[in-house]
Amino acid sequence: MSRMTEDPRIDPRLKEAFGDVPAFPLPSFDSREELVAAMNSPEVLEALQATTGVSEEEAEAVAPSAGLTITTETFVSEPDGNTIKVSLMRPRTGRSDQPLACVYYIHGGGMALLSAFDANYQALGRMIANHGVVVAMVDFRNCAVPSSAPEVAPYPAGLNDCVSGLKWLISKTDEWGIDPNRIVVSGSSGGGNLALALGLRLTREGDAGLIRGIYAMCPYISGSWPRDDLPSSTENNSIFLDTHSNFGAMGYGMEAFEAQDPEAWPLFATEEHVQGFPETVISVNECDPLRDEGIEFYRLLLRAGQRARCRQVMGTIHGGDNLVLPCTDLALATTRDMAALARGD
């Protein structure tokens, strides 16, 4: 039996859906080039699909597109001049003259894999939008396997795309009926890293006031596992995700990890780095190897006197409440909480 099947903490619905799926391996590599070649092999791409797959029909049933206007927009990212797609979802209900809050969403995949246009992320975006907010899902450059952006590039390419996309979105708020004072940056796993890193970038540049807050889910922010000071990195390893390797640092850029750059790996941040940081919610999963790094960043914000809240979703694996199936009720609760932060409820 897998560790997921044996663990009494895990929601039975997640066991039924993923209990027979091997933990997604993130192996060690001797170079970034070797990693990129290996991660683009058919075998790895097939294994990845097994951990995230949801059909369009299933997704539509739990996160309907009715009542939403969904378009694909593009912007030119700085400083590289590359073009990035954004999936924009806008509710059609409500007063047309009343600007809406917005969630700027950054997809997961360890900054290396996946796309905002994958079926589960599209469904998650619709679920957020169905709470009455605009959703903009940025499909930044991954560092290993292409998203809709054909290039792959290490740090800081993906972060630059996310920062550029936010500023582009702010320039479009009048056109799209978005309240510029109610924009929340959100992301899960690698997207949680990028959401917090975006907050660090804005804070360093004196622009933290551009956003209302950050909602970071199961953030992938340590860069090195296992760690004695992060017990979940051992306690929960091989439950859905196996992190005991150099995969993250090698793929995203070993130089940034060795330099302890907090905008690459936010757990390197100090209290000085987060002075003036946007209001933040950290959401973690009980049975996730990454659980404790998210909690540690939350505690850093508290030590620095910043506004922060932490929630733990019990019985869930890594990103379990970001999967629209099988635990739709948990995804609805998390997306409702995210939308409430954007609205200022």
C-alpha cells in the first residue's frame, strides 16, 4: 500500500482518487540541462497527468462557466519582451457600473511545470470567479516544461512575468471593471512561491500598496528538503509528493538558491525583507511535505509585526483543496475565503 492509503489522517475521497498513484518524483540532477531534458520525456509527462487529471466535463459540472465571460488576453513581459497569455474570467452578473474585486492567480507546478490553461486550473479559476470576483490567471514561463509560453527559463524569468502581468492588469482595470484597490495575488505550490516572491519584490521596490493582499496556498518556498526545522518535510514526504532531492534548486537556478535570494526562495526572507509586506493569508495542507515551510513564513510575518493569518486544511494532501475533484467542498471553501480577502469582507 502507498503511504497515502495507510495514513489515517487523509480524507477517504483523496485516498480513493490518488491512493494507487505513486508519489510524483522530483529527482536530483547534475545540471539544469539534464533536468529539462528528463522532465520533457513522455514518461514523466504521463506521470504528471496522472496526478492532476480532471476531464473538461467533470470540471464544468463542479465549476460552471455559465454566467462568466472567459477570454484569453496577452501582454508583453519586461524586461525580456516575451509574450505571455492570461486567462481572464469575469462575472456577467451584478451592476455594470460597479467595479469588482480581482484575484490574480499564479498556477502551481514548482515554477517548473503545468499551465493556467490545464483543466483543473481553469475549473479552479471559474470556481473563484463564481464567488463574484474577476480572475486573471497568468501563464508565466516555467523553468522546465513549457506552459502556453513556449520558452523555458530559470529564475527570475517566471517572477518577472508575474510582476509584469500584475502591472499590466492594473493598467486595464478601467477597461475590465476591476477595482484597483481590491486586487489579491494568489497561487498554490510553486504559484504560492511566486505570490510571496511577488510580494517581496513589490515591498523592496516600495510598491506593496499596488495590491490588497496575498493568498498563498501550500507554498513551495524552502528550496531544500528534508530539513530538521521543517518536520513535515520528513513526516509527510512521499505522500503524493516526494521532495527529497535538488530538483527545485537545480531547475529554478542553483545560483539563486546558493545566494539565498528570498525572491527565488521566500523562506530565506528576514524580518527586514517583510517590513511593509501586504496583508497575507497562508493556507497549508495537513498531510503535505511543504506544510511547515508555509507555517514558518506566516510566523516570520508575525515576528515582523505584519498582518497575517494562517489556516490548515485538515485531511488534505499537497494542494488537495486546489483540486476541484474529489473534494469539491474543500475547494469551494478555500476559493470563497480567497474571494473574501479580495473583496475586503
